[in-house]
Amino acid sequence: MIQTIIIDDEADARESLSMALKTYCSEIHVLAECSSAIEGLQRIQEHKPELVFLDIQMPHMTGFEMLQQLETIDFSTIFVTAYDTYAIKAIKFSAFDYLLKPLDIDDLQESVQRLVEEKKEEADPRYKHLFNNLNPKSPQPFERLAISTSEGMEFIQVEDIIYCQASGNYTVVHLPNKQHLLVSKTLKDFELLLEDKGFCRVHHASLINLKHIQKYIKGEGGYVLLNDGHSVDISRRRKEEFLKRIAIL
């Protein structure tokens, strides 16, 4: 059983999540439900949970601010939030899971299952990475991407990603020197994450970093040669958008 605390200022949200966990997630045991970040800090010290479901937007202290109050964070976190673009981007870049309100049971079960399967690190470097991306004074937010792999956690520079290739519900991330990572996220996930980082979806199976294009060869759709030697087809329906993007580089 995974010993768990729920921290959320909305009573209905706490009750809904607690009931869903009891009904659909037998691996979870809820130790306490907290109505504020301050109470959450107290219960974390008291119970030493393995997992915290943490609301982001709370009065007086946000969930992020609460985490930063802790000297050490030796538990996993699944964030719970109404849609907040910047916060969710920071969460995704740091490879944390999050749940949107109102709660979706399938999303909850998938998040819990990933938690059960992941390798737990005593000092999880993702928290430091998350706080850096959330810091408005950070000189380079969202320049490194945390990627969960079968071996653990990889932190890679976004600019080093040459292209991403769909492989079913997985994505192969191609890096310099013929390195690649198999990641349990869809290509659509990467497209949304990297859409403002100079990446372009050129095919249903390919997302390329425009900075790594070496040559574009014309054709019905055409194709590009990338810096690592790979060639990637451009689909006919994505050709126009691709040409617009490379025209403004």
C-alpha cells in the first residue's frame, strides 16, 4: 500500500479524490486529508507519506510554495489543478504527473499505475528542476527537459533534441551522436510540450527541431536531411506550415 496524503483547500475536491482512490486504486491508502498548505506541512512531518496529491492554487500558500518550505522531499507528488498553462508546462518539463479538475478516473488510474512502476529515487532531482522552471528570475526556464525512462530519469537540453519519432504510444527521442531514448509518451505530448521551442510536426510520425535541418529537398511533400544524417518525410498536408516555419528562421 502506498501511504498517501491529500492536500486541497476545496472540500468537494478532497472528498471526490479520496472516494475515487478508495474505489478505483487499491494500491493507495489515504492517511490524511488537509484543507491548507500549512496543515499539509504538518501532516507530512507527522505521517511521512510516500505520495502527496497536491492542489496548486490554494489561499495563503500555493502547492509549489509549500514544497519549497521543506528541507527534503522524500515523497512522490501528483499535482491536482484547474487548468493553468504555465504551471502545467513546468510540471510536464519536470516529468511529474498532474490531474485536472474535475477529476477523470482514467487519468487517476494511469497516474497511480505510473507511480507504482517508476523507480523511486531518494533525492528526486525533478523537484529542483521544477522550482527552477517556476522561478521568474531563472535565466533559462524550460531549457532542460526531464524524461522518465525504463532506467530512471534523464535530463536533456531541449536544443539537443534533433527529432522525435512516433512508435505506437511511445516516442523515440533522437539526440546527437546517434543516441536515442524510448519514452512512454505520445508524439502529440511532445508536440504540445515543444511547440514554442522551434519544433515542427512535419508528419503524423515525426516532430523535428528546425534548428537541426541541414537541407530541404523539394517533392510532393519533400523531405529534410537532419544534422545527424537522418532523412524525414514531409507530408503533403503539413508542407505549407513547414515552409512557413522555415521561411522565418
